[in-house]
Amino acid sequence: MAQLLQRLAAALVVVLAASQFAATTAKADMQPGWEAYQRGDFGKAISLWRDLADGGDARAQYNLGIMYDQGKGVARDAAQAVQWWRTAAEAGYAPAIHNLANSLIAGDGIDQDYAEAVRWLARGADQGFARSVYTLGKMYTYGLGVTADEEKALGFFTQAAELGNPRAQYNLARAYRDGDGVAQDFARAVRWYRSAAQAGDAAAQAALGQRYAKGEGVSQDAEMALYWTSLAALQRLGRAVVARAEMVQALSADVVEKIDARVAEFRPRVTTQ
Amino acid sequence: MKTYANRNRSGDSVIKSYIRRFLTVIAIAVPLAVPCTATAQQNPSQFIGDLGQQAIVVLQSTTGSLEQREQQFRQILAQNFDVSFIGRFVLGRSWRTASPQQQADYLALFEDFLVLTYSRRLGGYTGERLAVVAERAANERDTVVRTQIERPSATPITADWRVRATPAGYKIIDIEVAGISMALTQRSEFASVVGRNGVDGLIEVLRARAAKLSAPVTRS
């Protein structure tokens, strides 16, 4: 009995050590390619990732897809990109699933096939991959590969918004502002506009600026209106540039200067999705 | 029948190889020529020459991640191309029949498309230099600036930049390499998409391209 336990313990140690080892090597393996990529040595990055990709590493396969899709270190080859993404997608790697789905929607490197795109997006959504959840919502909005269904679309936008996707947050905010498929709710609209605006979404920044200007769903505040409108204008959003010019007219130079200084300090919240 | 199919294929591949070569040249040339904010520009040649000089500074920079440099570069690119003019031109006749909403959606996505296409090769800088060799007036507003892109281990490439004087300063509205215009090439590409699936179909294609993740991963 004691011997058995001892053997079990020894086996456990070996298994744990092996998994630990696997985890660290996996991380270390990707790093040299990443460093070459950051230096702009795309040829080196490709050859390092290709070895890993041939060995079945889904992240390296996904990375190679990016290099072919963007023509970095190789001539652009959308069909090669799709092949690498498909391999990684079949292994369940969410970023590859997402890009494969978008290639199918665009007909880029593969024949356009909305229905197959929807099937892949649903797989990505099952993993909680926010971008795929959002794109799936768009497919229901436009009725691509599925029957158009506003209610389902909003359900996906809500899920993606809660997962932190700025475009989904913006779409959801607009639905609440207009009472489009949901009960109109200005406070909720402001909440979601704010999330997307903080992530740097220009359209959401402009819309939030307008909420402050009109006092809709938030207390009217000309300075906050200028702040968010300026951030959108900095990203060259036409309607924000026009709105900002009008707002500046109505405020003192001191106030404008103060807001400009705060605008310069803005850093978008980092979103992983 | 078979002969015709073969000939057709070889015709296609000639065009494809032209386009590929063209895009490669653009990919090299544009990062070289573009980064420049509106500085004092006396003439179109200086505008293009300055862009080339400043591009080298950006390309050789090692501060920040490649993604940050690319982002910075795309903003500068958008500032020095007349994106809305090119976007309208490239859509051709369909621009006039598109609804205001379609026009707005298309233009917003076209900027992404344009900067993504031309910033592809940023980071792959291997010592190229851009030299202005000549300039000629195309019409009252436009000037064509001829440049040589000198490469360390290959023959130089000639690229013609069509520059327009606008109220916001000089803007690039087209690039021609080996007699092939970038704007015309894109125009025929877009026309075939619109012919198949309409303007909404083109918008969907651009949206899907922009929705793709574009950065490699290093973990997870």
C-alpha cells in the first residue's frame, strides 16, 4: 500500500513537472518569433513560427495566417492565410476561428459563404470570444447566412458588450438611445456609450459628447461635452469636428484650454477583445 | 476550348503578376513617402520629398511596439492622402446612386482599407530611399511628382505621385507604378464586387476585412 502510494506520488510529480515544463516551453517558443516580428524582421518571424506551426501549435498557425493575410515578409496570399487559420480553427483556437469567419464573409482567399461563417462565429461565441459574438450579432442584423432577427442580434450585442467589446457597446447604446428593439433608456445608453468611449471608440465619444450637450441620460455639462467631442474630433470624425467648432465658440478660452489639456492626457482603456 | 481556357488563365496570371508587383512597389514606396504632418510646403516636389525624409525617421524608430508604430503611421497616412476623394473615385458611378448612409459607411471603412493596404509593409524597412527626379503639371490643380525608390540590393523603381493642392494643403490622390494607377486598379476591383453583390456587398466585404484581428499573438 505504502509502495503504491509512493509510486503514485512519484507519478504525480512527473506529470506535474511535465505540464509545468510544457507550459513554460510553449511560452518561450513563441517569444523569439515575436521579438523578430517586433524588430520588423518578418522573414525570421515566419521561419520560427513555421516550425512551431508544422508541429501543430495553433497560435503559430494563426500568426502565419496573419503574415500571409497582411503580406508581411511574404507576398500577400489570402488563400494561404485561410488555410493556416482553418487548421488552427479546427483545433478550436478562437482568434483563428474569428478570422476564418471574416474571410468567409469577405470572400477573401476563399469563396464567400455566409452560412459557414455563421457556423464558425457560433463556435467562437461558445468560447466567449467577444469579437465573434459581436460579428454574429451583425449577421443577424443584416440577415446574412441566417434569417434577420433584431432580437437575437441585440442579445448578442448585449453579451459582447458585457464581455468588453467597444463596437458592441456602441451598437447597444444606440439601440437604447433610439428605443430600437428595446425600451428607450437614455441612462443605459450613456452607460454603454461611456464604456466604448473610454476604450477609444470615436463614434461613441462623439455620441457621449452629444448626451452631455443635450443633458440626455446625464446632467447637462458643456465642459464634458467638449471633452468627449474633442476626443472624437482628434480621430477626424467629421461630425465631431463640426460640433467641436460650435462648442468652442460658446466657451471661454480658459475653459477650452483646460479641456484641451485633459484631452491630451486621455489614454484609451486597453481592451483585449 | 481547352486552348482558350489556358490562354485565359495565362492572361489572368500576367495581370495578377503585374498587380502583385505593383502592390509590392506601393508597399515599399508608401511607407517611405508618407509620414509628414502639414509643414511649410512650397511645392509638390518638396511635399513628397519631405514625406520621404520623415518616413525614414519613423521607419527606423525603435520606440514602442510595432502595433503602436503602425497605428501612428496609419494616422499620418490618412492625413496625407485625400481619402474621401480617392474613396469616391474608386467607387465610380455607384457613388452617385448610393444612399447617404451607404456613402458614410463606405467612406469610414474605405479609410481603414486604404491605410491597411498601404501600411502592410511597415517594419520591413531595409534601407530604401526616395528621391524626387521630376515634376510636371497634370492640370490646374494636380501635379505629378516622379520619384526613384532606391533599394540597397535591387534596381530602382520609378513611382509617380499625383498630388493635388487642396484648401487643407497638398494631398496625394493617386500613385502610378509602371503605368498602372493604384486608384484605377482598385476601382476595377471594387466594380466587380459591386457588380456581384451591390454597394451593400462591398461594404460588407470591407467591414469583414476590418473586423479581422491583425496582430500576431505571443501567448494564450
